[in-house]
Amino acid sequence: MTMNRTKLPITLALLCLLLSLKVEAQRFIDKNEIGFRYCMNYADMNYTHKMYNIYNHKDFWQNGFGFFMTSRVSSHFAIRPEVDFIGRGTFLKYEDISYKLDAKYVDLRLPLIISLAPHSAVNPYLFVAPELCIVREGEITFKSDRLPIDMFPTGKITTDLAEGNIRPYDFSVMGGIGFEIPIRIDNFHFSIAAEAGYSLGLLDTFSDDELDGDANVLDYMLPYTYTPESSRFNRGIEGAVTLSLPLSNFRLIPKPAPKPAVVEIFSEPEPEPETFEYEIKDCYSFEEMYSFVKQGFDVSDKRICVFDMKFQFGSAKLLRSSERYLDNVVGMMKAYPRMRITINGHTDNIGTEETNQTLSEKRAQSVADYLIRHGIEAHRMTCYGYGLRYPIDTNATEAGRARNRRVEIEVTRIQ
């Protein structure tokens, strides 16, 4: 008996923990994105010693790529931990002498993203990022007509980059600007962006051996033995394009819905719809969609946008006028018992991002609950809330906000 009493609070604690983990996992999915970036770095090194003034710094483009995860703290702020594989170095030339240092780095970056217009069709943003840059490989190439032909018939020396030629790590800071374009194709969301930034290395990249006079890579280039007396810093102008995918695209388990409790049976579920000509659009009215279904058109992945779905202010409780609209949806789904739908809730930008996210989820579920109460099986519906993330009109006017406060009913299957 004592054992059973002990197990009860443990069981309740475990249930609370599992529920909490589920809620946190849902928040993680809703607030995070994964992505890929391709970049080009206009690399150079800044030499502070006047000896290098005689050399021309040639264009030295290095390409790279990386992976990142964006975590949105709020509608205006996000952090984007990323790992980038990128090249740095320098290319110096003087008369018949050329010296190229080509270093391949792994960068660990933590950009802070500041969105300037997060809910517009094009979102400009600023970013600043501390960077830990680790050298993984590279090479040094030296060319000169002055090299002994018997030893170097090509007039070129190439050697692998080693700790004797460069400091194995660097700390730097990058800042820049970007433009992001969110895109939606049916129920799949992603965004593309272009950004440009300037990277400022903070550590001297000369190695300890070079500073001590033990490295001789520069001896081929200079007419005398030379030990650097000052510093050399990484610099670079970087341009990149990125592709981001919200984790909500990969949500596998729909939100649970209550068991159906039929309170009304429609004796005449099918009003005779007006006939509309089929055309491709982002949104359709209920009358258009029902007409297409009756005419046998494939409307899979097509959406009904309900702009006049009315709820109590700041609430998910349906008003009577909206219930009458949903009666038509009930009739259509009863007429086509194999039809499946996805209900998407959207809001305007009044209020915080978190509040609107929760409100959109509850309103989508409220629509599903109404359909369930009127005889539509729960397994025929899935519900998602997108908050204020995907406006289809401006939020600067009341008319635009009214269009953004919408419920979308997407037909995912008919037969």
C-alpha cells in the first residue's frame, strides 16, 4: 500500500515532465530554422610594416559554404549559430615576384540578427558576429624568374601551409547587412537571402616561428633575410546567399483534437454552388472551391482563404456568423467523405509574436472543433498556427490587417 502511494506522485511528476518536454519541443520547432549558405570572400591581409608597400595586393577571391540554425528570440531579433568553411589569405606581386598564401579556415560564428521589417515581403536586416577562425589546411605559392632553374624549372615553389607560416587560429568580428525574402509554396515555407559583410581579424597571423626568424618562406621573396617587425591581419569582404527552412515544415504529428461529439445532422449538406471557371490563384473563396470540386477539377493543395472568419477580440471563440460559414464546409466534407483538409491560422501584427502564435494555433483548432462537433471525423483534419509570420497584405492599414487575420482551409486530398 505504501509502495502504491509512493508511485503515484512519481508517475504524476513524470507525466508533467513529459508534457513540459512536448511543449518545449513544439516551441523549438516553431521558432527555429535550419539553413545553408554559399559565400564568396574577397580576401586580403593588412601588413603594417612599410616593407610591404612595394607589393601590389592582387584580387584574391575565395569561395566557401556553411550550415546554420536560426533561433528567433523575437520578431526583430534572432541568433544564428553557424559553421563555415571558407578561404582567406593574400596575393602579393612585385615585378616578376608573386607570393600567394591560401589558407582554408573553419569558422565558428554566432551572428546576432536584427530584422528591420520582419513581417514585410522583403525583410532587410543587420548582423554582427564574433568569429573563431581555425586553420585546417592551405598552401603557399611563390613565383619568380630569379629562382635557380636547375632546382625550380617551373619558376615556382609550392609548399603546404604549416604552423611555421601562419598562426593556427584567429579571432575576428564581422558586420553587415542582408535582405531576406520569405516564400511559400502550398504549405511549404522557406526563405532566401542575400547578405554582404566585412570581416576584421583581431590577431596577428604571423606565426611564432616567423616572428623568431626561424621560418624561411619569405627568404625567397625578399633580397635579404627578413624577420617581421610588425603585424599581419586578416581582412575580407564577404558576400553570401542563404536558404532557410523552418523546422515547422517537418512537423510530423498533428495537434490532437477532441473526440467527435455529433450534435447536429445536416439533412441537406450540399447547397447547389454557382459554376466558376477554373484558374490558378493563391486563394479561393468557398464558392469557387466547391464549384471546382463538383466539376471534377483536382484541387489538391489549393486553399480557401477565409477573410471574414470572425472571433471574439483576442480570443479563439467563433462568432455566430462564422459558424454559418463553416456549415458550408461541413456540407462539402460530408458530400466528399474522403476529403482531407489542413486548417492554417494567421494573425496580423497587433501584439507580441508569441501571443499571436498562440492565438493562431487556438483559432485553427477552434475551427477544427466546430467541424468535429458537426460530424466531421478528427482524423480528416490537421491544424497549424503561423501567427504573424506570413502576411499577404500590409499591416500598415486596417484593411491590410483584416486580410492578414485569416483562416486558410487547404484541401490536401479528395479521393
